Amino acid sequence: MKGVKTPPLKIGEKPIKWLAHPKYATRQIAIIPIAYRTKPGTLALSAAPTLALTIKPGNYKKEQITISDASKVKPDEASLQRIARERDEANAIYADSSAKRYWREPFAYPLRSTITSPFGSARVFNGELQSFHGGVDFRAPTGTPLHAVNDGVVALAKERFLAGKSVIIDHGEGLYSTYFHCSELKVKVGDAIKKGDLIALSGASGRVSGAHLHFGIVYSGVQVDPLDFITAINALFAE
């Protein structure tokens, strides 16, 4: 909105960016990601002191997962160092998004399939609680084509210890989509991607119990439920 100042927005101490509405030039929106480990309670909005966000317990389920490769469940020291490097690499990518918004259309899904594991579930690998699920898993036999959910630029395309063969797409303004456990990558870092482009084939690489696609959305460095995110963003186009 030219000539109109928006008030600074914070949730707690975290600054939140105002973004252009994807459909209306005279409106702005704010996407407020809530991290998984945020404690239930209220968070004040600095731009509107009389308003607050109520954070409710997620009530996520617990999943028992059997991994045949024990080295993926209890990695040795060299593997732990690799995992740490790869985590730092991903965090650096999420902190360095393009200021440009690449997408102009509603978001699609990477494939049409059933969800086999929802966002947020506690992951118990071989009887040991190790993580929470930062995305959703789609049923996808090895070799299933995977497509970009919207326009962007490839920020990562490589094999990683836990996530296996992975693609991360920067959609601009702090927004990323992630595609893990692939069998084959069809893109490289720096590639300009259009919505619906073939980016990879599904597989069973990394720490998995079988072939599938792990699909995620990261905004402002926070993993959010990708299905909820797509539903919310696409609703803006229907206003």
C-alpha cells in the first residue's frame, strides 16, 4: 500500500513482516508462525495491544516407527557431526530467503495421494522418542513424480543423512517448501522453478521405514503444518 504506514508487528519479541496481499494491492497480511515447542498460553500482538493470540495444546499423536538401519537411529560420532552440519546448512538457508516474492498463484500439492503421517506427531524410532514430525508424509511408491507447489528458486538439492535426497525451494519473503526422502533429484541449486515443475522422484532415502514423500513448509525459520498453510494462503485468493 503506497503511502500507508503499517504499525510494527511483534509476537512476543519476534518481529513479524507485513506482506502484500496476493490478490488485493490495497491490503497487507501478516503470517504468524507458531513454533512446535511454544508453550500453551497467550501471546500479545504489539500492533494491537488489546488483542492476543491464544496458543492451545496441539494434542499430536505418537507414532511408533521401526527403522531397519540401526545407524540411522543411533548414529556414530561422524554421522552426528554430519547431521549437525546439515542442520546448520538448512537453518542458514531459511535465514537467507530472497526479498522477492516468486509466487503469484495459489499453492498446489506436490502429488495427489493419501497422508500416511500428519504434522506434529512424536516420532518414536525403534522404541526411542527422537523428534517431532515437521511436515506431512504422503504415500508415494519409489519413482512417483514430485512437483513444485509454487514458483521459486532451488536453494538446496542434495543427499542428507536423515532427510535423504532432498529439495528445498525458496519462494521468497521467508517462505520455503521442502521435499525429503527422494530417490532421484531433477533440479539443482539455483534453478528457477515454476509451479507444477517436476523436481524429483519419491523414494526411501535417509531415515525411513519405507518409500514416501515428506513434504514441509517453513516460514520465517519455523516449520508449520503445510496443509494448514496451503489452505490459509489459498483462501486469500478466494476473498
